[in-house]
Amino acid sequence: MTRAGNVRAPSDAALIRLAHIPAHVEELMALDYQAEKATVGLRTLRNDRRRKVEAILLLLADPDVRDYLAELDRQGLLPVKG
């Protein structure tokens, strides 16, 4: 139980996958910085960015993560989409 109410703790697998997301986002944001600094081909940067976004989407699509996020959403603990 947490301050938010009766939210169950995420499974270890979901927690590990959720913990990977900030690392991928940080790398994704670093690609913007790399685009300003390095003379790397634009296609390479686009492919790197696509791979990072795909990795994030795969983590979010994990069944454990989806179940946990759905529970948080049902309890109104996630930001409103849109």
C-alpha cells in the first residue's frame, strides 16, 4: 500500500522494464545533441532514433508493464491523455 491508496507493487519484471525506459529516453535525447555536434549522416541518426523509440515501445508493450499501467490508470493515477 502506498500514499496513493491500494496500488499493488509492480512485479519485478515490470519494474525492471519500467526502469529501462529513462535510459532509452536519455539516449534518444542525446541523439539530438549528437546531431548538433557531430558530422554523422542524417540517415544514421534517424535509424538510431527509430531503434530507441522501438525499444521504448517494446518495453511499454510488455504484458506485465501494461497490466500495471492499466491498474494505475483505473485508479486515476496516470496523466490524462490528449
